[in-house]
Amino acid sequence: METFFHNILIWLESSKYILLFLGTIIEGPIVMLASGFLYKVGQFNFLPMYLALVFGDFIADIGWYCVGRYGTRSAIFKYGYFLGITPETLTKVEARFIKYHHKILIISKLTMGLGFALVVLIVAGIFKVPFKNYVILNLIGGFIWTAFLVAVGYLIGNIYGIIPASAKIIFLGIMAIVIVVSVKYINNYLAKKEI
């Protein structure tokens, strides 16, 4: 049994950047914050970590663009509620998207989409924003957004360093809950605001 756990640890250590990449595709902001913390405590090298995060997030965004571009509008209306996409949110974003899509794409990336990140990415595909423009704007915003979240995670790592050893686990638990709840709350709050 001990050998089994040892082998798993070796595998995790050798695959950590691939796992970061895959984790970012699934839940980017939380993985980025955690990565900044883990970088501070010495678990990652900066450049491979940063690139894995940026490109994992980028691949996820390309997937949502493709859903909008190649999915049908009726399917998005029918099943979009699973992703938080309602006809009302789609209409809000579409109305402004036609005129300001370059600004909306970059601002969306830098502000967690003002609560509409997923909708914005799908609408970019629906309106067939040129793929080259989408890629450039998405990468610019992605590099900045990832750096910001990694920096926040790094600062949390600084705080962790001064916490007494007996309270470190409690601190980590509280921080994990605060981060998850905050990200969800901010997204929900911004989704209800008039844009």
C-alpha cells in the first residue's frame, strides 16, 4: 500500500503541469488562485505554471466560442440554462455585442465577464467574430487575468507563511471556502446587474 501511494505522488509530481492545464479548462479562476499559492510555497516553477494556466483557460474559451459558432441558436436557448444562459442574458449581451465586440471581449476577460463570461464567449461564436481577432483579444486578456489571479494566490501564500503552524489547516479551509463562495457570488451579482 505504501508503494502505491509513493507511485501516485511520483505521478502527480511528474504530471503537475498537465494537471494544471486540465484543471484550468474545467475551473480556471480557482485553479489560478490555488496555483499562485502553491507557487509561493515552492510547488511550481513560474513559467511552466503560468503557461499551463493561460493555455488551459484559452482552450476552454475556444471550446465555448465553437459552441456558439457551430451550435444552433435553438439548442443554446433550449439547453443554455444548464450553463446559466437564459434568453434574457443572451439578448442583453447581443444588443451591445454587435457594436462593441472588440471591447466587450477584452473587458469580459479582465472582469470575469461582468457575470456574463460564458455568454460573451458563446455570443462571439454566434456572431462569427473572426477567429484571429478572438484569439488575439482572448490571449491578451488571458495573460493579464491569469497574472492577476496568480498574484492574489501568491499574496494568500504570504499570509499563510506568517500563520502559526497549529492554525494553517484551518486557514487553508477558510480561504478555500471564501474563494469559492466569492467567485460564485461575484459572478451571480454581476449577472444580475444591468450592463
